[in-house]
Amino acid sequence: MSKELESRIEQLEIDLAHANHTIDEMNTVVVEQGKQIDRLTRKLINMTDQVEELIDNVLPGHHVEKPPHY
């Protein structure tokens, strides 16, 4: 095998190793973001429930209807 070909293959292997490392880092970030989205969604649901309960307590008989897109 020629020196040029060996050099090109070595560079491809280096590039592939860097790409794999970057993909692993990005996957870690995406997984953490997914967990954070889940936590925030749960908090939003809890806060929405609390606000609806407060409205029911402050304005008895006043029914809060969700918009049609829910």
C-alpha cells in the first residue's frame, strides 16, 4: 500500500473517531434535554391544575373552559 493511501486511510479513521465522539456528546445532550422537557411538562401540568383550583375557589360557579385546541 502506498504511503499516500495509508495517510488518507489514517486521516479517515481520525475523522471517523472525532465524528463518533461528537455524535456521542450530542446524544447525551439530547437525552438530558428530553428529561428536562419531561420535568418542565410535569411542572406546567401541576401549576395549571393549581391555577384552575384557585379560580374555582375564588370564583365558585365560574367554570373555566379549555380552548378548543386542547
